[in-house]
Amino acid sequence: MPQTNIWNIVQALSAFKSQRRRDANHEHALRELRRFPPHLLADCQRELELTVPERRACDGTR
């Protein structure tokens, strides 16, 4: 039983870390895109809207 609890904690921490990494990568990509001129960003605006991850209710605001 204790091994199962430890494994569940490890999995939860791993999932949390992965989510944080994805969020950081997404934020970095958005910062890089802001460097482009607006007329170029307009060409890929539709793709950006499709790839923005939806926030879960438990994530809250940052």
C-alpha cells in the first residue's frame, strides 16, 4: 500500500512538472511571436487561436 501511495505522488508531481513545462514553452513561444511585425502575425493568427491551450478551472489566473 505505501508503495502505491508513493507511486501516485511521483506520477502527480511528474504530471505537474510536465504541465508547467508546457506552459513555459507556450509563454516563450508567444514572447518570440511578439517580435514579428503585425502584418506577418496576421497570417498565422488563426493557427495561434487554435493552438492556445484551454485553462482548467483549477488552474486559476496568473
